[in-house]
Amino acid sequence: MDRLLNKFGFNIDSFKRVFSNFSWLMFEQVLRIIVGFFVSVFFIRKFSVETYGAYNYALAFITFFTAIAGLGLDQIVVRDLVAKTNDREKIIGTSLVMRLIASTISTILALVTISFLRPGNSLIFNLVFAFSFSFVFQSFYVFDFWFQSKILSKYSVVAKSLGFLITTGLKIVLLVKNAPIIYFAYLFSFEFLFALVGLWFFYRYKNKDTKIAIDWKLGKQMVNSSWPLILSGLAIYFYMRLNQILLGNILGDREVGIYSLAVMFSEFWYFVPVSLCNSVFPSLIKYKNTNNYLYNLRTKQFLRFLFLLCVGVAVFVTMFGKYFIVLVYGTKYIESAGVLSILIWSGVAVSMGVASGQLLVIENATKLSLKRTLIGAIVNVILGILLVPRFGVIGAAWSNLFGYYFATYSILFFKKGREYSDHLLKFWK
């Protein structure tokens, strides 16, 4: 194996670290899929399509505020931790405090907005309130970014998996006791609380000196780099979840339930490209700083592999997704099959978008990420407004699909963006 890697020019130690990191990330997600799948079947079957739709409407709504709560700092913090190892305490402490402040503001904005958007709907308001606790808990995931920067995701995986298993056990108890759906929304948030306890424990284990510091000058520099990612994140969540909001407001929560099941299946495997990107990202940063030839070569190799993977998944789900939905969830969700056969092809654009987005961070071209994502959001909004009232869930699926592809490939509309077009269009050569 080592000889084969050497033959193709791979650094053996670097490859093994990336593969080990990716394996741990895959383990976490496979655990979530296997365990979570069986629990979700009972969860979805227990509640009516309308109630399941209300739950997903609230979840889609709260997602809009996630980018504000996170300040777009995820990749910026990882980048700075890799490049500025001596400033660990300042980077972590400053980003933590800023995210806590942003989380509080996001919660207030979410509750005020939903009061105007769905006035008098106490279920939706209470669900949004329960989901909003996740903002504060996720603020402490800055410790996870440190593990990412060191390609040591196994510690994050253990912490998050324990949180997931605890929450899953509680969810089973609630299902047995026929608890109302609001309890499950609180469990969604408290999973992050359980996980952050583990993250803090492992962070202290790996760093005997766990002091944190706040440097507002550094914080300003981080925000100067991340503000395009904040707006980009808002646009991403906007075109990923807007159609659920439109369906709920125009056609009702039942259509949200039908559409949400298809969305869940189309996105269930996104952890694979995201985990791959998170594992490769630190290595690409180092290649960019040391060997530009290897940087370009590794980037093209990675994108080629990612493209083939996405197309393969899309073909398989298009062929067999309908039978799976009917078998597991029953005929009441048969309409979801048609939506799924469209949405599953979004995975190609999403994966290439995630990968190229990280490359833009490396190139310090985050404004391009913002521009292309805004274009995708605008396309999705316009098509959603036009197609949802007339074609319902199918119209929502098509508007979403076009939004994804415009969000990824509209980078070619800009002169500066065309400088990076080789990564998106010529990775096959």
C-alpha cells in the first residue's frame, strides 16, 4: 500500500492522518444513520403528516438564524488555528465569546420573526423556542474546531456520538410514553449540550493549559474575513429551507411534511462529502503554503473523486428511492418519492459547492462565496414563488435544484471567479 501511494506522489503520513480522520467522521455519521434511522421511522409514523410538517417547518425556520449565531467562523477558526498555532487561546476564547453574543441575538430575532410570520400558532412558536437553545450550546463547538485543525476528529466523534446516543435513548423513552412533539424539539437542542461536555473534557485532556483569552482586535480581523461567509450562510440556508417555509405558508403543514421527508432522504448522505472536505481541508492549507503544484494536483484529484461519488449516489436513489419510501413509511408519503427523484441530484452541486467553498477560504476569496450563494438564493426565491403555488412540492423541488447549481457554478459569472474555474470545471484533466 505504501509503495502504491508513493507511486502516485502521495505523502504517506499525511494520507494516513487524513484517512484516519475521515474514518472517525464516517463512523459517527454511520452510527447516526443506522441508529437514527430506526428511531426516525417510529417518530415519523407516530405523528400525523401535518404534525411532522409543523416540526420541520419550525426546524427549517430556525435554520435561517444559524449563520448569524455562528458568525461564519467555522472555517475561519480552523484556518487560523492551523496557521497561527501560538494564538490558540486567543482564537478560541475570542470566537467563543462572539458566538455566544451572536447566539443570544439570533434567538431574540427568531422568536420575534416567527410571531409575525405565524401569528397565533402556539405550536410553531414553542417549537422554535425549543430549537433556539441549540444556538447557545453550539457556540462551544469552537473546541471542535481545534480538533479539526489538528486532524484529530476522533475526540469530537466520541463526544458527539455520546451526546447522540444519550439523546436517542431519551427519544425512545418519549416515544414509548407518547410524549408530545415539543419534547423532541428540546431533545434536538440538548444533544448539543451533551456533546459539548465531552468536547470540553477531551480538549482539557489534550491541552493541560486550558486558559482562554479574548482579543477584540483579533475578533475584528476574524469577522472581517467571515462576514461574507455569514451572508453566504444565510443565503445557503435560505435556499435550502425556503421552500418549506413557502409550502407551510401557502399550502399548509401537510405539504411541508411530504417535502421534508424527501429532503431528509436527499440530504442523509451529505455527511460523506462534508466529512471528506473537513478531513482534506487542513492538508490543502499546508500544500497551498508550501507546494502550489501539489496543491493544484491534490485539489483536482479530490474533486474528481467527489464528482463520481455524487453521481453514483444520485443514480442509485433515483432508481430505488420510491420503493424504499413506500416500504418504510407507507403510502401516505408516496408523494415524497417524486420530490426525492429530483432533489437527490442536488447532491452533485452541494458537494462541489462545499469543496470549492473551502478552496475559496484558502484563497482568501470569501466574497466570491457570498456572491455566488446570493445568486443561488435569488434564483431559488424567484422560482419558488413562481412554482410552489402552481406545482406544489414538485415545483419546490425544481426551484431548489436550480438554486443549488446556480449557487455553485455562478462563480463563473465573475472575472475573479473564472481564475478558480479550473478547480470546478477542469478537474477531470
